[in-house]
Amino acid sequence: MQEYLNKIIEDNKKYIEYGALPEYIPELVKANKDALGMSVVSLDGKEYHAGDYQYKFTIQSISKVISLLLALEEKGEEYVFNRVGMEPTGDPFNSMIKLETVRPSKPFNPMINAGAIAISSMIEGRSSMGKVEKLLAFFRQITDNPDLTINENVYLSEKRTGDRNRALAYFMKDVGVIEKDVEGSLDVYFKQCSIEVTTRDIARIGAFLANNGVDLITGKSLVREKYIKIAKTFMFTCGMYNASGEFAINVGIPAKSGVGGGILATVPGQMGIGIVGPSLDEKGNSIAGVQMIRDFSEKYKLSIL
Amino acid sequence: MQEYLNKIIEDNKKYIEYGALPEYIPELVKANKDALGMSVVSLDGKEYHAGDYQYKFTIQSISKVISLLLALEEKGEEYVFNRVGMEPTGDPFNSMIKLETVRPSKPFNPMINAGAIAISSMIEGRSSMGKVEKLLAFFRQITDNPDLTINENVYLSEKRTGDRNRALAYFMKDVGVIEKDVEGSLDVYFKQCSIEVTTRDIARIGAFLANNGVDLITGKSLVREKYIKIAKTFMFTCGMYNASGEFAINVGIPAKSGVGGGILATVPGQMGIGIVGPSLDEKGNSIAGVQMIRDFSEKYKLSIL
Amino acid sequence: MQEYLNKIIEDNKKYIEYGALPEYIPELVKANKDALGMSVVSLDGKEYHAGDYQYKFTIQSISKVISLLLALEEKGEEYVFNRVGMEPTGDPFNSMIKLETVRPSKPFNPMINAGAIAISSMIEGRSSMGKVEKLLAFFRQITDNPDLTINENVYLSEKRTGDRNRALAYFMKDVGVIEKDVEGSLDVYFKQCSIEVTTRDIARIGAFLANNGVDLITGKSLVREKYIKIAKTFMFTCGMYNASGEFAINVGIPAKSGVGGGILATVPGQMGIGIVGPSLDEKGNSIAGVQMIRDFSEKYKLSIL
Amino acid sequence: MQEYLNKIIEDNKKYIEYGALPEYIPELVKANKDALGMSVVSLDGKEYHAGDYQYKFTIQSISKVISLLLALEEKGEEYVFNRVGMEPTGDPFNSMIKLETVRPSKPFNPMINAGAIAISSMIEGRSSMGKVEKLLAFFRQITDNPDLTINENVYLSEKRTGDRNRALAYFMKDVGVIEKDVEGSLDVYFKQCSIEVTTRDIARIGAFLANNGVDLITGKSLVREKYIKIAKTFMFTCGMYNASGEFAINVGIPAKSGVGGGILATVPGQMGIGIVGPSLDEKGNSIAGVQMIRDFSEKYKLSIL
């Protein structure tokens, strides 16, 4: 497999030039557009890494999967899904239209920005700081990486330029989806998005999901299997922004992308996959990364359908 | 005329029960739902008052006309209309849909909340306080009422519950329509909406507009005639929320309503009209007030078309 | 005035090149893009003509004003406005969005395509042919031009390519706004749009409106004054597609444009104006024509506000 | 299993009263609201039937899966997906909004009405009759039921009241998604929806999909495996109208419902499921049927995630 990973990276480098870095978060434009890396962690403990697998990038929207798991564990299904829906939207990730036009007014799912901000607002804790610490501890546990930290520059950049997310949050406060302090909730969200990772960390998250929420090292169940299933289903139906349907057909495994260029994917019962490639397509997904995982899925016949 | 005003009030009291007080601003629910008053100020200096013309209410959206005039005087047409459009929308006053779906993203006109908040953000001044003082001085001059002040309870109530307006403002900050501090701009907006008036004050604003921006007492021009014309046109095409078209057909004079129950109307070259009636119809206009001004316009054949 | 009309045409020819002919109706692309003409008919019987005032063009959306008058005369206000609203929309003339999103589902006003098709469906008559004959007779009477006919090529072209209008009509049939045969209603609509006129015909319609529905020659009232007022109000608030608000501010008189390049305008109590200039701006209005009428309105201070 | 199927039907009868028959197709209101039946066909050839499995109902939207397969076989992926997208929409099945607001204008997926009508317009054939015959032959082959026919009353009822679908079709004609005769395409669509089936037929379709397009009896491949995968993925992401996301989470297998009360489901490699229950929830899915398949999936742990 190691050889094949190297080949995949070489084969797909050509797509990088057709994408772009996301200009609306100034700090992200400083990323290395040419970076391309991939890691695979299988449930039998093997790890494969290729390309720029040591390249550090911020996790961004991939964090939505983890904060959803934490909110489900803390609040339960009923509380969470009374406030956030289960349906794909077909709209861009930062759209407000359905909040205004569909009754009752609640974000359609936890993978779009509105839904993810609502989820972050549910995390229990006395202060934003406390909530972030808890989230970070959860990330460290799942990735088995005690060194995970927040990239302060990216966090400050998102906070400074996050007015669209602020608009979403205040709208949800107005309709009662967010019950707490808006700025505090946004702070948790901006910080969780700014956690710095490598493809290895992402692949380990994927393996954790593939293993139904059981820690690969300790063998201890960290998240109820039922919630893992929910997270994987959202990844399958809405994980790749408004290209999720196309990805489901062409790749066929649960995945979640972030505008930092990362892609998390999971093959139930088999392995986790982490990819990085900061050059994005117009929907916000890593342009070369999507091709890489498509090749990988075809080669190993990973599609679940 | 005095007699006819008394009659109009009696005739239309019956509509009060079919309306309601606006529940989304808690302080406004404390209004006297049964109040009904009307003032007329003609350009030859005569004044007529009937019913609860001494009843105090907050000016709310009627203030949008005045802040537009001030912004035009301070910034000029080009600056203002590069950031706010000139078109009626057909949408509710607090809608966000067109901000997301129409390019370039700017509020359609200065009479909907988004447009009015953008206008308030343009007022020059070192601080929110300074801007509000300037606006208040302008209101006092136009109404010839040095005692106008802000109702602090209403202001605080709007500020506390103004999350939908906050959402609009942050969206506009994101797309560059609002260039300055969002919370400061909102503060100006919430305060201008909380100015406390009587129907006499409103009728004097109407007379000022009818007199093309010339102060009725001093004879001094306070606002360029061109800008007065712009304000009157907006009142005609978008002054009564998404019932503006119906009002233009049934009443036919420029008018602006507020959720405090007030209606400002102006008959070019003739008179200004102020009405109060806090019980609102579902579009947000004074339910009895609209009927009163309709009767009045028919009786004196005031329609401009 | 004759001299000034000539000057207006010369002054505004320069705008022609920035516009385009409407490509979605193949037959209209054959128009002479450089034509520019203007007629004024005053209520005291004087007529002024300049430029290509003998150029023949199809009336298109300007016909919506006349069919509205006929429907009001035949069916009355209540029937008409139970099925078509009174509000400007801010949307493009062929938009379907509000039909789907706003309850009850009815076209917002008679000046957008959906509303105009609904109005045409209300015209009484045994057959499409009979309805069209009646409409045509009404047009001939108002314009005092017994030679008005339908341009068969344009009609067939619109019928062949009118699928967007068909979509609007079937949607309205589904929600009960259109009660009769859809194809028959569309046939009336396509035919009324294909009536061939000159600027003189249009100016005479404007004079008829300025004269409150009284025939200039016979002195006989053809349409109730109340309905004329309704038509003029719609022209003012929604007559120039989604540039109506801007036109109201910059020009300030009731007007209606058509994609054939025509503009109808009326100055209450004074005169009617007809303009042609087939090169259109992106909203669908004659690009030079809008400038011409703006100059004209400023010169003679015609704005009603 | 037989016993369990009987139990499922008894357990879920209580939901019937909370649903309703679809009133917009008059002929469907004549259905037996209380009918409830279920069939399972496993790949090893076993069949289980319970309740009203002999009840005849029209296939409705379930036919969208089969017409998609036929269009893919005839035209190939590129042709099909140039005209119809791959994304879930979150909107009601008959929505037109995204056709107008998202560029390029094409239906988001083949499971909503717009997409399915576009798919039907692609079927090759000299006449509507010929296309329908071909579709019907394909249905008969897949279900191994040579007696399948069209319910003429339902077909005529849909044709007569199908104005919303007509609106969708003409809109698509206007933007070039439908290239052929609109009424002919609609005729194919209305007829395919009116094919009369039992749960056994539906379960056999599910088994055919579970068997990757290989006929269970002859062992012959009728549809390329790749296309079967595409169909199953659409069923998973958009098969249950705008409740697809919730169904994916709660049930977790590819399924497609129809307003005739049917539900088709497939468990890859294992079995096909057919359910009928004409009482529908507000999204248009069989209200008891959804509960039945949820119980069934939980009992046998069928979820693919």
C-alpha cells in the first residue's frame, strides 16, 4: 500500500493548479498550496504515510464531526436534534436562506456552518475556555496525540473575519436555536476550527470512527456506537459541502472536508484516512485530495454501496 | 377639519381589536393598545389634533426617513447608493434572503431594516454617543421640539432582543456594506428607533417634507430638495413594509410606519400627517391607523396619482 | 419643445452601444438596435415627434397596463386582486420564487409576467381569438389608431420560445390563480405582447392615462378613473421591472417599459410620452430611452414627488 | 422471519391514523388508507409476505429509480449528469426554487420531480407510447412479472392535475435541460408513475438492486453494476424526499418511497424489501411504512453504516 500511496500523490499533483487557497480567512492564504499528503491507519494497527504527511494544517470543518459526537454524549439525541436537523441542504456551507424560509427555523444539519455553531453552543462548561479545553482533550484522546494545540494566528484571523458566522449565530439566537452567549459560542467554534493537525491525526480519527468509537490503543469505548453511526451517516450525506452527493457516488465512503485542505474519511471496520491538500475547488474541498481518495476508493473497492 | 378628525378616530376604533402589539420587543408590549390619535400640520401653519395626540410612543422605523436624509447630507448620493439600493423588495422588513441571493450583496432600500442599519452606520461621528446626539439634534430641529428624548427602556429592550438586526448587520459587515464597528452602528440604530414622540412631532416631520426641506418656522432650508424628493419616493414605494404597494393604491401619498404604531405621511405642498395606533396588522402597520389615513386621503382627495 | 426632443435624442444616442437586443425572443433580435424615437401628446391636443417615431416595434410588456384596465372593467377590483397582488417584488420579471415561497401563492402584481398572464386569463370571451379581438379593439380605441395589428412573426416567435411563461402559467393553474385553459391564456398574452406600435401610439396611451381614462377626441370616459389611478400607481411602483425604484427616484413619473424597446410614460393632467430604443439594459429597459425620459423629466420638472 | 413480518405490521398499524392520503391526485384518494403490507425477497431465492401484500397500488416515485437505470444504460453517465445533478436539495420534491436560483440551471438530482421528468425525457423512442412500452418491458423484466400494467385511471388523473409537473418541465425546456417535446416527456413520466404493483414486485426490484443488476432467475446482468451503485447511492442520499437524511440515520439502507404509499428498499448483497401503506406523513412517505422498515432494519442490523 505504501507504494500505491506514493503513486496516488504523484498522479494527482496536476490538479493543484486548478484550485485556490481560501481568501476569506487571511491566515489560511499563507498555507503551502503545493502541499499534498496522505495517511492511512488500519484497524489492525498498521499505518501508512506518504507525501507531506507531516505538514501542519488547521482542522477547520472536520472538527464538526468531533463536536457533534461530544454534544451527543453530553446532551443526548433528543436535545441535539430538536435544535439541529438531519437533512442535506444542497446550499453552500454558509447559507442563511433555509433558516429564514423553512419552518421551524433550525439549521438543516450539523455539517453546515449554522448547524456546527449551534452544536458548539451546546458543549457544557463554565466558560468558553473550559469548553475549548474539553473539546481539545477529546480531540487529543481520539487522535492519541497529546500535543494537539490551537493555532492562535488562525484562530484570531477567523475571529476577526468571521462576520458571516456571526450573522448565522445571531439569527439562531433570535429564533432560539442558540440559547447561550453568542460570542462565547463562536469563540468555541473558531477555536475548534483552528486546531492544528497532520494527516496522521486525521487518519486516526477516521480509524476511531471505523472502530465504532472504540479507542484503538486502550480498547475502551469513548463514544456510543449509535452516535458514531450518526456521525458517519452525516459524513456520507453532507460531509463534502454541496458536493456531498457527487462524492457519495464517485467515492462512496463517509468523509468530511475542511477549508484548511484536509479530508477525513473512514471505511467502516477497516481503516481511517487522512489527506491534506490546501488548494481548494470552488465548493471548498481539496481539489487534489478529492481525486486522491477517489483513486484510493476505486483501487481497494471501498465504496459501501 | 377638526370635526372630521374626531370622526375618523371614532369610525376606525373598531379595527383595533383585530390587530396586536409586537411581541418581539418586550417593552413595546406595554403600549396602550387602544390608543388612537392623529395630528395634521398644514404648510400655512395651522394644526389640528384629535384623539390621543398627546400619547407618547417610540418612533421606530419612521426614523429611517430622517437618518436617510442625514446620511445623504453628510455623504452624498453616490456614497449612500453604492451601499444601499433603491428597489422595493416585496419581502418582510427583516428578511435576509436577498442579501444572500442577489449580487452585488447590498440591502435593497433604506426602508427595510438591513438598509436602515447600513444608513445608520454611515452617520459621521467619533462615538455612537456623538452620532446619536447629532441625529437627535436633527430630529429636534425638524420637529421644532427641543424636548425629544430617547426612551431608555425601549432602547435597552431593543438592544437586548435585537439579534435578528445583529444578524443583518454582521452579514453586511461581511460583504462590506457596513465598514465600521457593527455594535456601534446597531447602537445608533436602536437609539434612533427609541426616540419618543407624539403625533404632533410626526405631523411636523410630514410638513417639513411637504415643504421640501424648508423649516416651517425659520424658513431656512435644512435639507436639499433633491434629498427630500428621494425620501418621499422611498416612502411611496417602500414606506409601509410589504404592504407598500397596496397602500400606494388605496391611499396614494408618501408614508412611513413604525412598529410603535406611528404613521408619518406627507402631502407635497400641503401638509404633514401624524397618526398613532399601537395595535398592528400582520405586516407591522397600525391596523386602525391605515384605515384612518385611507379615509382622510379619500375625503380630501390627496392621492398624488 | 420640438427642438428639445431632437436634442434629447442626439444627446443620448451614445448609450445605445452599451445595451443589447433581447436574445431569448429570436424575432426581437431582428430589431434595429440603433433606432431611437420619441413622441409627446399633450392633453391640449398638441403632438411632438422626434427621431424614429415612425419605427414600428412590438408593445410587449407595455400591454400589461391595458389588459389590466380591461380586466378591472370586466371583473372588478375584488375579483382581480383576489388573484393578483399589489406589491412590488424586487425580483426579475420572470421570477417564480415568490409563487413558491409566499403564501397564499399568487403573483405579486400585474406588471411582472406571472401577474400579467393571470390578468390575460381573466379577459372574458368564448375563444382566444375573441379575447384578442376585444383587446385589440380596446387598444385601437385608446390609441385612436384603427390600423393597429399583431406582428405575426413576433407572436409565433414568442409562442415557440415562451416556455418560461408557460412554466409560470402552469404553476398558477396548479394553485388556482388561473382558472381557465392555460394555452389559451398564454395565446392571448403572446398576442397582446405582439401588437405593433409606434411612439405616437404609446404617447396617446400615456395621454389617455393622463386624462383619467377620458378619450381625448370623443371626450368619452372609457375606463373608470379609479382604475386609471390603479394602473398609474402600478406603473410608478413596478413599471420598470426591477429598476422601478431607481426610476421613481430619478424620473418620478408613472412609466412602463417593454422588451421591444418601448417606454410608456404619463404625466397626470398634462401629457403622454412614448419612446422607442430597442437596445436594452440588463434589467430589460431601453438603455437610451431611460436616459431620454430622465432628461425630459428634469428639464420640465415633471416628477410627481 | 415470516412471524416477525406479521408482528411488524401489527405493531405499526397505530401510525396509520396520523397520516393522510395525497389529495392533489384525486384518483389516489380512493386508495385504502388502512392497507399495510410487506414483502421480503432474499438473494437466495426465499420470499416472505405479510399483511396486504396483494394490495395493488401505483408505483409513483419509486419508478424514478428504474427510469434512471434505463437512461444511464441508453445515454451514459456523461449525458445524464450534464443535465441532472447529484446533490440532495433539502427542498420539497416539487420545488422550483433551485432551478431559478442556482447556476447552471439543472435539477439537483434524479429523485426529485424535476430531475425525474428530465430523466424520462431522455428515454429513447419514436413516440411516447414506444418509450412507455420500453420502460414497462424493463419493469416487467426486473420484477419478473409479465402482468405489470398501467392504471389508466391514475394516469389520467395525474395527467389532468399535473400542472405543477408541467411547470417544472416547461422551465427545464426553457433552460435546455429538456430537449424534446414537453408534453410527450410528461406523458412518459405520468405513465411510469401509474404502473400498478404489489409489495412483491417492489421487493423484487430491491433484490435486483441488492444483486448488483443481475436477474435473480436468469443470472443475466441487465444493468451495469456501476449504474446500480449510482441508483443505490441516490436512494440513500435523496430517496425519501426531504426526510432522506433522517431516514439514513434511523434506518440506514437505500430506499425510495412513492406517494402511492410504497417503499422500495434494498440491502446490498442480501435482500430486497417492498412495503405498502397509503397513509402518508407530511413529507409524502408512508407513515406506518417508515416505522415498519425502521423496526426491520434494527431487528436484523441492516444499516450499512
